[in-house]
Amino acid sequence: MESYDELADEVSSIERRVSDAIFDAVRAQLREDGADAAKELERRLSKIRRSLQKAESLLRGASDD
């Protein structure tokens, strides 16, 4: 069984990938559809990133229990 810290490390890795995807997607969206579409995409991806950050934090806190 994986430890909570190992799971937290995996979630952190995914969060970094999502952060990279935010910049790539927003940049591409700006070129194609303009600022309004890019803003909505950035909002959705940022929400995902924040959720992953929260999950990582909760997992790291669980290892202290």
C-alpha cells in the first residue's frame, strides 16, 4: 500500500502538469478565440489546480495522524 506522502507526491506532480497546461492552453486560446474564451479556460483549469493543491495538503496532513 502506498503511503499518504507518496500519494501526495503524485498529486503534486499532476498539479505541476496542470499548471503547465494552463499556460499552454491559455496561450493557444488567446491566439485562436480571443481573451474571453481564454479567461474561461484559465478559470476552469485554475479551479482544478487549486483542488489538487488542497488534496496534496490534506494527504500530507493525513500522514501526521
